[in-house]
Amino acid sequence: KEACERGDATTAGVQLDLAVQSMRQMEALIRELHADALLRSSTGEMKVVALDSVITAARMNLAPLIEARNVTLETVGLPTVKGSYTMLVQLFINLFENAIKYAGEAEPMIRVRGLSADDGSTVVQVADGGMGIPVSELETIFQPGARGANAAHLPGSGLGLAFGRRIMQAHGGSLSALPADHGAILELRFPADR
């Protein structure tokens, strides 16, 4: 306020950017706490869910960020799965936020594709063109509070992927990170119909 009153637009702009960044960090933390609350209160009721609608809802939740960063989000062959719509939306919000955050200054590119596995399970891969995950940390990044060594300089709580894994475990599935030459590939594996 004082900077605006002094006519110092540069300082006011910097302070406003910092306030927006702090708000986004708080919003991400609230989403992560919401995911934890969902997991703790879930009744375990799973229904058939179209992942197209899950991705659409996640995209709508992140619309201001997606627009501000000029994100390209491509989907291919998304299946239906048995699951909790609300939990899955939260999971994809977390994955997309990470992909956007770790893209650096580049315009983020996120690809989501569905695959069938030989064992009858359904696989969904979320790939991005960001800074990637060091091979030595492909498992440790799923521990609560863990952050990749190459991402220590960026804001975040280190809870998003831990909650994501817990969401997939609540679905009888798994969430893992795959080695990639460029960017990150996260793989969601849903069990075969029971």
C-alpha cells in the first residue's frame, strides 16, 4: 500500500508478486491437507470413474495457473477406473502442480496417457518436460516431506507425492516414478477389475 501511495510501481509489483506466490503456496498446502483428510475419512466406496472427467476437473481447479503459465496439457486414451472421483481429482491436481512448478521458466508441457498392462491392470502415465527426478531419488520422493535434491530451491512441502501414493494405495494400486531421459514420468497403476 505504501509503495502505491509513494508512486513506486516497481516495488508494489514485486510485493504483489510475492503475495501471489505466498497465496499459491498456502493453497497447495491446503490441497495437500485436504487430500490427507480425504484419505482419513474415506468410506472406501469406489465407483466407475472416467479419467477424462477427472482430468477436466483438475484442469478447472488449476485454470488460473494453467493460463498464467501457458500450460499445454495433452491426454490420450484415458480409461475408466474404479475409484473415488474426489480423491483422483486431488491426485491429478498434485501431479499437474508439480509438473508446472518444476518446468522452470519454460512453458510446461504435460502428457497424460492410458495404457493396458499384460496383467490386466490399467496404467496411466503423466509425463512432463521439466527438470526431472534424479534416478537415485525415484523412490525417496514419495516419503512425506522429501524433495528432490534438484528441487530444494523451489517452494513446496514435499507432501504432494506422498499423498498421491497414499491415494493410489487406497485404490488398491500404486504410484511410482520412472527413469526418464528428460522430464519426469509418474505412473499410476490401477488394479484389474475385482
